[in-house]
Amino acid sequence: MRLHAFKRLLVGRPLPTAQARHERLSKATGLAVFASDNLSSVAYATEEILRVLVVAGAAALTLAMPVGTAIAIVILIVIYSYRQTMLAYAQGASDYIVAKDNLGTLAGLTAGGALLIDYTLTVAVSISAGIAALTSAFPVLFPYRVVLCVGAIALITVANLRGLRESGKVFAVPAYLFIGAFFAMIAGGLVQYLRHGAPPMPVVAAPATDVLSAFLILRAFASGAVALTGIEAVADGITAFKPPEVKNARAVLAILGLIMVILFLGTTTLASLFGVVPHDQETVVSQLARAVFGTGFMYYFVQGVSVVILLLAANTAFADFPRLAFFMARDGYLPRPFGNRGDRLVFSNGVVLLACVAAVLVWIFDGSTHALIPLYAVGVFTSFTLSQSSMVRRWFRLRPPRWWLKATVNGLGALTTALVLIDVTAAKFSHGAWIVIVLIVALIAAFLTIKRHYAEVAVQLSMDGLEPPPPLTHTVLVLVGDLHRGVLKAIQYAQSLSPSAKAVFVETDPERTRRLEEKWGKWGMGVPLIVLSSPYRSLLGPLLEYVDHLQLRGDNHIVTIILPEFIPAKWWQHLLHNQTALLIKGSLLFRKNIIVTDVPYHLRH
């Protein structure tokens, strides 16, 4: 009861299934819920570009603007392509569904595995970046960054377990405050630059450990491409919007594209004009905010909303990881519990799994955003490329009106994302991208194994071609270690199943057997007592040997073993008693034609 009360306090009262349609998002709330990941990437995408370029010296930082512009063009192409995909898949344009529908199972599983990895990394990267923004403003917290990351993941998990509508309320205000704060910083910075030029920035050494090369520029582009992660989330979550779902989702995606391009290009421009040099002690956004606003209220406001939006950006993954897991569980490629809704009409199992894996990643990588980034973009661009290629094939196959134009749009998206994928894989392979490739292959193998298991179970349970089964014979045994009230209740239950029920006792001490036989004559209720000798004091050995003997009667003979088990009133009192019943159940669990039944006897306080 206490556990149940704690669950109610944590996630709220259960919601009826009929209320599922009311747990929908408006355009304003949907933008905050699904776009937090994209908007928050503004806070670290520019920094990742600069971190790569700076290894060629401070002069190379001037290339941040051309690299940022190229990334912005890719953002617009991908968003336009996904808006078209959403029209074709009104029930959810998940990359997994689109690829599986048009390119086959293997392509769909590749997209699904890539997205599951990407959503997990979204949580780890966003949370780590948020805590980095916090420790930039308050350096004293830096040693506790991993603990802070795990705590933030726990809070967001609880918020999502409470349901979509309440999550939307939680995330809407910070998202719009973040947009306003960054617009103010960019506008203020540009005005300041036009009036007075670049402000003096703290001198930070930019060691030239590499020469500027085309490959270095491609690496910078690959690092900044993390700005695109999360674009597919809106397409995946069409059904979470209020009617008309597709129209609202497409509008949110268009608004998202406009806002993220403005913020990303604005931040990158400002960093280039002000000559910001990235370093571990302070984020690029913190340096820009300090240069534009000083150390007053607005600086801490920008840092504050950056922390909040980066922490809440993980909600994009929490919204879509469970939904993708539901789609894959529905098709039999993930365990079926991922297809079940919890008390608050959310896919709770997916939420909990995502939180656990993300917390482990944060711990392994010590809460470092920069260490996690190389793993980040491979998965999402794999799914982007498969999804857009799938749409090209769809248009060629169905040939609806203006199909050639639609195929051209999605073809441009496929070509663009494929080139970015090649760049990201090549540039980041030795930095950890190979791990993602190995994980995707491993996940595909796991998906196929799960699917094969469900198919085999279905065949074995099928009624097709089944002949009427022959009649069963039945032996009922009550396993006793002594004679007490709990055993009497079990004997009564056994007699209700079969008038020929027997009791079985394994003898490890002859004196104990003698005392039991004396009591059995008075209280045994006429049930025969079979004593199995155990010269080596083993309980399981003689019992299993006796059961094997009974099963020689044929495949249609069922043996039911009844275990009397008294239940202490307090949880800690279990530790004071032998767990013999648990041992027996574990030993018999996988034996054919064996049924093990507990008959509990509850002790009073």
C-alpha cells in the first residue's frame, strides 16, 4: 500500500483510456515539447564547430560562418523534405515506419536502431550540456556535474511519466523564454558590434595543433551538424497533436525550422564577430552573454534559460523514444511490454528504459558533452537518409499527381543527408562513431532474434491442424517439511484438486521423520505421506528423481506440486526464514508437464 501511495504521489492518479484523445498538444505546446532538442542545440552546435576549427589556430575561427551557413541550408532542406513526408504518413512519419514500408524490413530496422541510439544520446548530450551551462555560471558545481546530470534525468523522467499534457505545461514556458533570451542576445550583440565594434574578450590561448585543411573543415561541419538532431521528432509524433494533426504538425515543423536557423546563424555570427575562442572553463554562449550584457541580470537570465532548455531538451527524446519503441514492439521487433501504456497514458516502460541507459552514458563519459558529441550525429543522419530515400521510391512506385516534383524534393533531401552522413562517419569514425555503427548492427540482430522468437511462439500456439488432445492423467503432490496450519490449508487445497493427492517429505533426519509421522496420523486428513530418503541431505535431488519417475507415465501425465508457504507480516521477517519454496520453484520452472502452485498462509502481526 505504501508503494502504491508513493507511485500515486509521483506520477498522479490513473487516467481512463477514453481520455487519451484529450491528452493532445496544441501548436504552441507542441513546439515546446518536440522542438526543445533542436532549439537547445543552438547552445552547443556553434561551440562544437569552433572547437574543431581552433586546432588550426584562432585565424581559422573565421570559417565558422561559412560552415554554419552550410549547416543552415541542410536544416532547411531536411525540414522541407519532412513536411512532404508528413503528408504521406498522417499516422506518424517515423523514419522506421517510412523505411520499412518502402525499402523493406532491414532498412526499417536500421532506421529504428539508429533512432533509438540517437534518442538516448539526445538525453545524455542535452543534460550534459545543460549542466555545463550551469557550471559555467557557478564553477564551484563542476566537480558534481555527474550527480547533477543524473538528478536532472530523474526529474525529467518523473515529468514525462505524469503524461503528455502536463509535460507540455512544464516545457512550454522555458522554451519561449529561451527563444526570447537568445533573440535579445543576438540583437543586442549585433547592435553593439555596429556601434562600437567587437568588445574586448578574455585572452585565451588557441594552440595551433593542426593545419587548416579540407578535412578539418569537414570535421567542423560534422560537429556542427548536431544542430539537426531532433527534426524527425515532430514527424514521428504527428498523432500527439490536436486535430487536424498533420496540419498542426507541419506548421510546428516550419516554425521550428525558421527559429532554429535564425538562432543558430545568429549565435555563430556573433561568435565570429566577437572572436570567441572555445575553452573548457566556460561555454561559448556564456562568453557571448557576458560580452553583450556584462555580469548583470541578463547574463544570468541567458545562462538560466540555457540550463533549463538544455535540461528539458531531453524531453524530445522522452516523447519519441517510447513512441518508436511502441511501433517496433507492435511489429514484434521489441519486447511487448514497450507497447503498453501506463497509468498516465504514456508508454512508461520506454520512458524508464531511456532514463536508465542515458544515466549510464552520462556516468561513463563523466558528464562531458564534447566526449559524447562524436557518437551523436551518425544515428540520426542514417535514419534521415533512409527515410528520404524511402520517399523517393514511394513516389516512383505510386506515381500520384506531381510525383516527379515530390520525388525531386525527397531526392534532394536524401542526397544531402547521405553526403552529411558520409562526412560525419569519416570525420568522427576514430573519435567514437564506430561505436554507433557496431551498436546499430547489434540492435538489428537483437530485433530479428526477438521477431523470430515471437514467430516461433505463434506457430507453436496456433490451433491450425490441431487434433483433439488425448485425456490427461494427474498426480497432485503436497511438499511438506513439517506439519502446521499452513500445511493443513495446502492439504485441503490438494484434496479439492484430486481425491488421490499425496504428501511428500524428504528425509534428512530420521528423528524428524518420526515426529512428523506421529503428527501425521492425527492431522494428515487421510492423505498418504511418502517419505523420500536423502542420505546426502539434499532436498532437491530425491524430489526431482521422484518427479522424473512419475513422468515416465507418458507425455499426457501432469504433476502438480503444491508448496505450503507462510508469509510473514513484515518484509524484513522474510530474511529470517529459509527460501526453500523459491529454490524449488526455480528448479522446476522449465520442466515440461510440471505445475507448481503456492498456497500462502499469512501470519498476523
